[in-house]
Amino acid sequence: MTRTNVSLALPELSRITWQWHRPFAAFLFFLPIAGFLYAGDGPAKILRGELWRQEAQTATQAAQDGGAAGVSAFVKLHEDFPENARALRNLAWMQQKAGNRDRAVSSLREYAAMGTTLDPQGPIYKLLESAGVLDSVPELKHNGAAVSTGSPVFPLPDPNLLVEDVAFNPATRHLFMTSVHQKKILECDLAGKCEDVIHPLPDMPLHALLAIHIDAPRGILWATTAGMNNEIDFRPEYAGRSSALKFDLHSHRLLRRYEPADARAHALGDMTVASNGDAYISDGESGDVYVIRRDGGELQSLAPAGVFISPQTPALNGDESLLYVPDYVEGIAVINLKDGSIEWMKSTNPVALDGIDGLYWTKTGLLAAQNGTSPKRIVRFRLDAYNRIAGFNVLEANWSGLGDPTHGVIAGDDFYYIVNSGWDRADDQGALHEGAPAAIWKMRISPR
């Protein structure tokens, strides 16, 4: 969940801000040479995450002056990171600003082919509309139509939870959910009756509760916690503190706390657990991806620093040989768990792979909750190879009450997911403004 953020939404490109959770409002892509960990050859090659940092900074600076330099910088960014929708949107704006209307229209058509649209209240929409460019791309309006394939299950009892993740207990058919703001875990039956089951205690300090996963065969409830200004009673010294928590599923007793060993800032935000009990955890602040082996041990790194910018919910494939890791900036990586190699998903058709928060494997493709795209949506990516996307289907988008979808959980033929999580009501200072409570929805899917 915790998403390092670079706010680069044109035309206000004068600053770069890093902050918790809010989606990358930036141009974020991944390499056309997807399948490689590095860019370039020999000693000069750099890791993908570092390449993105460099090119994003160059584009930001070039955009201040506009003209040919700005367009060239965005063209380069789009060439190297073609599955980031925001970069393509910003390229179209720069092309129009430089007087290249035909190229702007072409870029917007490619952008629209990703299923994305423009915010009618945003500055880019208004500038392109006044230039008459949007009339040539009617698909953008079509992509703003409401889509929904699910149905409501129940609303949460409190609008001030700031709900992040959800887990399913097959024995009781209860859902467990984490509250960022109130630093607790709730257990709810499918009729919506909820109770608090884990909360801070004098001998068990907790910060914002983020990821949650149930390992039912072993009677384990996994969760992660991180110091965030969105939690109640936040103090600045909490920032950067994070740990993975292993609870007894039935007694809710804390069995063990796992913490990164270095002195960097961390936010262990998302996770999944293999059938053998190994827990895979992503760190949206430091960029690390870890594993905790079922027989104990410590957090073990699965990728060198500089590969990921802001990794999100990892997903295991059917035989658990591959770990799909969505990066909020770079797209979706594929880690081969047998040899440790890392590839990046690619597609022959336009597809937006930025802004993914939750990711889940099914027989019919990868389900993703994207709250860093416009529109925010839940989408299925169809695969024609383990590392290649053949197309996509939008499952939820553009309806009142969707808000910021964050995560979900697969339970048999059902996918339960969080809508209206509350993140769109949280400001940069951590305050949570008034609004409707989050809700649980579900849709039918093919079994895993």
C-alpha cells in the first residue's frame, strides 16, 4: 500500500514531493527491453529504478521551458517506460504546448487505448479541451463511463477507519480488515457484524495497520504496520518505523515481530503467503521485496536495491514458482523464485501498468486494483505468456462510491474487495475528512 509519491502532474512541474500513500501522479513507465533487470550494457548499465529516477528528473526540468527540449525528454521517457499512462498523458500535453497537434492527438489515442481518461476538473483536460484536441479523441469520453460487475456485501461500521487490506478465513467465512487510521484489525462476518480483534496494547505498540493475510493451515494471521501521519496520535519519530507481525489466528496473541535490520526508512505495506507458509512482503518506502521463510529466520531480500521504486502487493502464480510484483511506478515485475531472476511484463498493445495497489493471480489473468490511474479502477489483465499481457478488461470504474479501491482477497470463486477505502479523504498532513464509510463488494471469478 504505502506508495512513494512523486507529484509531477502537469502543468505544475516545479517541484517533486515525496509522501506516504498518495498515488504516483507522475509519468512512470517500464523498459521496452522488458525482461531485463538493467538498462544499457557493460559497466555503465543501471538498474531500472535508478533509470526512472534519472529520466523523470530530466523530464521535469525540461518541462519548465517546454518546447522541443520538453517534448524530447518526454518522448525518451515514454520510449523507456511505455506502460505508464501518466507519462503518455503528459507527453501529449507537451506536444500540444509545443504546437504539435497531430502528435498530441496520436499520443492521446494511444493513452485512450489503455482504457484511461482525463479528469474534467484537471488542468490538462481544460488546456487540451480549449485547444480543440479532445474532440479528435472521443474514446477518452467513452473511458469515463461507469462500469461495475460486482455487488455490495456490507459497509464498514465506521467512516474513520481508513481501510487498507482484507483477508479471508475459510473456516469461519469471516473477513479481517486493517485500519490505517485507528491502528487496529477488525473481524467481520458476511452480514457486516464487526468487532475489533487486534489493537495497540502497552506491551504491543502498533502503528498504522496495512497488509493482512491468513495462513489458515498453520493458524497464523500475518499483518504489517508502519509509522504514518494518517494514524491517530502520530508523532514524527514514528515515521520510517515498520515491522511484519505474526499472530496466532485464534487467540490473536503476537508470536513474533520482524523488522528490517538497516537504518533506512521502511514501510512494509503489502504481502502474500505461499501454501508452504513462506511470507512475501513488499516495502513501498525503501523499494525492498522480502521473504520470511516458514521455519523462522529474518527478512530476506529478493531484489537488489535500485530495482524497485515502490513495490506493492505481490502475487504468486498457480504453481508458486513465480512472484508477480507490481511497482507503482515501473509496471509489473516477475521474480523467478527458483533462480532469483527478474523480468518485467510487456505487452504488444497499449496497457497501463502503473498505479497498481493490489494484484491477484487467477486462471483467467491478473486482477489489479489501480488507484493511481485515471480512472481509478479494478481491471483484469489477460495473459498469453507468463510475462506478456494480451489485453485487459475493466471490471469497476467511474461509479459513485468506488472511491479509492485498494485491495481484495480471493475466496473460492469470489473476489472480495474494498471500495471507498477513504484514501481520497486523507490529506497530505494526515487528516481524514468526513465522508461515507468504506464497503466490501464482491464479484464472481474463475477459481484459482
